[in-house]
Amino acid sequence: MFDALKEKLSSLFSKLGSKGKLSPEDIDTAMRELRRSLLEADVDFRVAKDFIARIRERASSAEVLRSITPNERISAIVYEELAALMGKAAPLIISPKPPTVILMAGLQGSGKTTSTVKLARHLKGSHNPLVVACDLRRPAAVEQLKVLADGAKVSFFGPEKGNTDVLAVVRGAAKYAEGHLNDVIILDTAGRLHIDDELMGELKSIAEVLPPHEKLLVVDAMTGQEAVNSAKAFHELLGLTGLILTKLDGDARGGSALSIRAVTGIPVKFAGVGENTDALEVFNPERMSGRIMGMGDIQGLVEKVKAAGINETEIKSPGKIAKTFDLDMLLKQFEALEKMGPLEKVMGMIPGMDKIKDFRAEDADAGALKRSKAIIQSMTREERHNPRIIKGSRRRRIAEGSGTSVQNVNQLLAQYEQMKKMFKSFTGSGGGRRLKSLFGFGK
């Protein structure tokens, strides 16, 4: 997410840090580089121009120019302006009188149907959502929504076989929701290859039959400025209340996420960060700014820990664990880490990981984690508690039982010894680097 922009910002601040005090010429050079980086990230050129002007004004103050840490001061300014550019976090509107109706709109290929189920799954913890198939034109659209809803274990309502009246489906969904205590109705409407009068007319008719509290447009972040143009067109005709940006995890540029609020005035409410139905995040400008600036996302990391149901018996502090650390305990650490989701996303939330030489979050090897678990699970209880007894013949047996090699077993045991020694110093300098080597990142 924003990999190219993150890398260029890091390089820019590194150059500023090597200069000591800054001159007005240094500021000019830095602003030119920053502007180029934003445009290459597909940020709207007018937004980039205004953004640079605000930073230049703040960075050119006498206080910053005389500072002995100008790179840190300018970095803080850029972080604040990035967050301001994306606007304030906009929570989803939930009606005090159920049901809350959410209309999902978007062009074909934007990820609208998948986002509908992602949103339902996101709400499932505190609500009883119902997803409704209102796309009766695209072949297999109804079946796609049903399959995804069943997989996410959320309620589904669709048309009777042969029914092509979308308004009848909407009315039927309202009655179904009332009878099944669904307090949120999410309407997956038909998409088109382009915006047309027929599409807009259908959306307006649906809104008249079942007035929505939220009108969310799903836009593909990888389409760059086309995402901004689509949002403007839909907003003019429909009056949107929010946006869901999809495919942010696969877009190295992502400039539309930075500029879409400034251009359209519509808040981004959610971000799709993966293909699975749990890969939806509440869009938080400050946290997104922190990720772009390489500051990590500690709050997001804490939320993942809570969402995974991990308690302190599963992840203990290094100090508590050091005295009794064995392979059983290491297995629990692996299992807890695995619960938190894709390993590369977890590592990307840790502050400073991007500063480790040659580290890339996408290189986090989830396969190595699974192999390590299999090796430990192939050991006897005695071997887990006392790894020193694992010699040649035992290592061969463990390798065969886990479907790995003796070399893999040797590597795990060496990593275990390394981890045992490093627990007390994890919070010190170089802890992130040791964590990287422990899980075999970048191999």
C-alpha cells in the first residue's frame, strides 16, 4: 500500500536529515521532489499543488529553518497535512430506528459485490445484517452474492427464479428483514461498464422504494484518477454519503485515496485491503498517514490482536516468557501470530520495519511459519520441553513426520535458541531485525 510513495518520502527525509540546518534553497529542492512523488503516485495535480503550497509555507518558517532536526519537523508537517488532505474519519451512519439501509453502487469490476459481503461481515459482530441481490442483469451475480454470503455466514435475500423486477426484490427484502430481525439491509445494486441514465434511474427507483441511510460508492483504487471521476459523476446524480476504496493492497500508487476526498468532498469510509471477506478496514486518515510515512499502525495492530481473540496467555511479554520458554510456548506464539491475519500485513503495521535493510512486508514468509508449526507438532511432549535431547535420529523422525527436511528441523531449533536469547532484548535496538531473521523474511 503506497509502497512507492513511502519509499520516496523516506529517501527525501533522509536527505534533509543529512544537511543539518536547512536553507530556503533546500526547502525548494525538497518541495520539488515531494511534488514529483505525489504526481507519480497519481495524486490529482491541483490537489498536489495546494498540498505543496501549505507544506512550503509551514516548512519555510524561521523556527523550522533554525531547527537542529529539520527533517523531523518537516516530516511531522507532512504527516499532519496528509491526514488533513484525507479529511476526518467518517463513521458509518446507523439509524436509531432499524433497519439501517445501505445502498451499494459502483461500476462493474470495482469489487462492489465482494465489498457488500465484506461490509456485512464487518457489521456482523454488533448487528444482524442482510445482503440483498439487486443485480438482476449480470449473469451469475445473484449466485455470486449468495456464495460469498454463505461463506461469511451472513443472511442473504434474492429474487425468486425468473423474477427480473428489482423493485419487487427490494420490497420483499424489507419484509424478510422485518420477520428475521435484520437491523441492517445492504443492497447490492447492478453495476455497469460505464455510467448511464438507465443505471442511475434504477438506483433512484430503489432509493424511493427503500430510502437508504447510506449511499456508498465502491471504487477501484487501481484505476487512479478514473476513480475520482466516477465518484464525481455518481455524486452529482445520486448524492453519495461515502466511498469504499478497493484494491488498496495491490496499488503501489494509490493517489486516488489521497485526493478523492479533496476533489469530491465525499468521505472515504472503508478500504478493501485483500480478497477475503474479512479484508475490510475502517478508513482512518491519521492511521493511513502514519503508514505512508513509515510510522506503522500500532492502533491497527492492537485491533488485530483483539479481533483475533488473543489473550495474554497466548502472547506474553518477553520478560515473563524468558525463564520458561520451550517449544510448546513457541508454538503458541506462532498460532497467535497466525490468527492476526496475513503475515505481511501484520509486519507492515510495526513501526520501523520498513527501515530494516532489504525488508519488504510482502516478503514475510507465511509458508515458513506453517512449516515451523508442523515441525513442532511432530515432536513428543518431552522433546518440546527439552529440545536438547533432539539429536540425529530424532531429527530425521521429526522431519519425516512433518513433511519437511532435516535442514528445516535444524533451522527451527537454531531459531528457537536465537529467540530464547533475544526475548529480554526485543524492545532494544535491532529487535525488528532479529524478528525479521527469526521468521525467514526475504528468503
